[in-house]
Amino acid sequence: MNQLNTTYIKKGFLGFFSIILILSLLTACGSNESAATTDEENKVEDDADVNETDRATEEEEEVVGEAPFPRTLMLGEEEITVLEKPESITAISLDTTEVLLSLVDPGQVAALSQSISNEYLSHFSHKTDEFSRKLAGSSIDPEEIISYDTDLVLVTLTHGAEQDAAEMLQHVGIPFAAFSRWHTVELLKENILTIGELVAEEEKAQGIIENIEEHVNVVQSALQDVAEKPTVLVLSQVGSTTGPFVLGPTSISYDIVKLAGGTPASDSIGLENTAPVSIEHIIEMDPDFIILVEWGTTSDEFSELVDSAGFEALRAVENGNVKHMKARDIMISNQHAVLNGLGEIAEWVHPERFN
């Protein structure tokens, strides 16, 4: 009897122990599954946070890339505010026209300079038929410009009419960007970027600027340590009917000549601006090289000077160092004056550096 009870107690204890062990194992499995579930939930939440952050970053980059408006720029001492991306732009002067057409589609142009029709002045003369409204910078009718429903006006201030138009257009709320200085490559780059910002085409503008800088660097590298910088006279009309002018420091041609390894001949007579010139002045300069700028038509006064005996006796003429260049590649401020004109002049003045 005692032995039986002892055996029964042992079996009962073992059974009880087995139940406890099974319950412990089940509890442990449940805890592991719960922990695994919690870890998985945390991972999902973390992934969601990361995705949300990525989306926020992408949205932020998207907003920056869309060039948000309104935007305000300083042009000289004037503040210009553009409320929306311009879709109907008027460029009154040729330099602003050339830059604008390099940045936007023709459909965004309401009106532009009439000089675009002249292939000697514009690199976009082949597109002239795409535009019905062409303006003369010397006679601007602000009421006509308002009738175009334009949302941005670009102009270079060279005539009184432009300033009068500016006041009226600003009064009716049309943004008016008035440029005054284009006469160096650095100023040209600044103006290209400003116009790019005004029309929300900064990336295109920056690409043009980088192309200019690369071209200048190539020429400067070829001319490194050049010993002699011969004198170069740039002789031009400043209109289809004007007499000859020496292009001085107020013309981009002056900067291009210097970058091309030449010395502007205007320095030899102390010119500080582009100015009318006589054969006596040119004989005094007696330059090594002469560039005759072509406008498509030549005035009688200009022809008479070039055909004169005094001109024929110049050193540059006797040595065959006279070059004809279209105005668009040497004196009209646009990127092509650098991309085309600079290299052409540098190779002409220093052929030994470009063989």
C-alpha cells in the first residue's frame, strides 16, 4: 500500500511537471512571436517614415526646380518683381532679343527688336518670319506694348524714348527690366543670368555662361605668356547711315580684342568711349590690324574713309591685315560675339598659337 502510494505520487508529480513545462514552452513561443511581430511593425513604421522623408525631399526639390513665383530681383538700383512665370515677353533692344531667343521658345515672345531681320546684326535672322511684331528701340510706343498683353519687358537704355516707356509700363504694373551695361564679357554673363532668372530659365542661362567661360579659357590657355599684343582697330558704323566710329571701352569688342591677345588701338589716342573718327585719327593710331564691321549697308562717309589714300597707306592695309566681320560677331553683345568672334580674332592675330 505504501509502495503504491509512493508510485502514484511520483507519477502525479511527473505529470504535473510535464504540464508546467509545456505551458512554459507555449508562453515562450508566444513571447517570441509577439516580439517578432513588434519588430516587424517597427520596421514597417521606420520604412514609412523614411519614405515620407524621401517624398518630402523630392517635393522640396520639385518646388525648387519649378522656380517658384513671385520673385524679386535687383537690376542695378532697381527692384523688379515678377508675379508669375512670363509667357508673353517683349524684348525691345537687340541684345536683349538675342539673349531671350537663346532661352525661350518663340511662342513666349510677344514682340522683339526689328534688327532681328538683319543677318549682319542678328544670329536669329532666319527666324524673323516667326514674329509679326518688331519694334524700333528709338521710337517706343508704350500703349502699343500694353496692347500686346505682355507680362515682361526687356530693354537696354540707350534712347530717351525707352526711359519714357519704362515709367508708363511700370505705372500699369508690367515688369520692366532695363539694362544699361553690356560692354564686357563679365557683364554679358551677368545679364544672361538675370534674364534667365526673370524668365525662369536659369539652367539654360547657366549652360550658356559655362560655354562662354570654357571658350574664353581655351583661348586664354593658347595665348598664355604671349610676348607681343599687336594693336587692333575696330572700325564701324553705329547705324546704317552713320559715318565711321572707333569702338572703344564702351563696346564689348574692346574686351574681346584684349581677350584675343590684342591691344585696342583706341588706347593709343586715349579714347574712353566709342567715338566718331577721322582719317587723321586713324593715321595717328596706325594699327597693326584693322577690323571693318559690316552692317549690311555701308554709308557714303564710311566708304569714302576706307577708300581714301590715307587709309590705303596704313601699316595694317599694306600688310594685308584687314578683316571684315559682321556686327553680330564683334560688337552686338551676345554669347556669339564670344563663341565666334573671340576665337576668330585670336587665331588671326596670333596664328602661331593655334596651329
